[in-house]
Amino acid sequence: MRSPRRCSRNGCPRQAVATLTYVYSDSTAVVGPLAAFAEPHTYDLCEPHARSLTAPRGWELVRHDGDFGPPPPTTDDLVALADAVREAARPAPPPRPEEHDNLPGHQTGRRGHLRVIPPTH
């Protein structure tokens, strides 16, 4: 199962809500809403890092003015959810016979929570 995209900043565990892109020909850094797909040469950022980012000296910073909302669920998220539901719905494996049930001369049977014990002679 794949986890949601995380902030690219080292040590930051938060979920990404924005994408940073550099336009080198214009000396511009652009911080906008999270891109639909992770792209090479872009950086996913959490909201605190997206809001506090500064551009290098001599560069212009273009920042999205609106709120950075959480990204919509992806098909990977929906598949993971469906897998978790299927796993939870699987029947439990049958209980393993107890060790003393397998000893020679101790033949017993099980029915649900009751144990059938053969009569003694």
C-alpha cells in the first residue's frame, strides 16, 4: 500500500499540500496547489513549508494565494481501502489442534467450542 505524498523537506513527516517548481529561465520559484502527479524537478511541500518558503536572492517568488487543501483521494487510496475491507472480511483460519490432541491414544474431536471425549473403558 502506498502512503500519501509527504513533504520533501528533510525530516518533515507532514502530508504534502503544495508543489514547488523552479522556472530557471525566468529566475522564478512557483509554489502552487499540489500537482496531480509527482514530477521530476518539483518538490512537494506541507502547508507550513509552502507558506514560509523564500526564493534565492535575485529570484522572484510566485505563491498561490488561496488555501492549500488536502489532496483528493487517489485511485491508489481507494484500492488500499478496498484491500483493507477485503482483508477484514476474510474468515478467520480454523483453530490449530492442541498439542495433547495429537498424542497417540488420545483421539478427540472438536465441534465448535465443545470437545468430544471418547468414553474410557
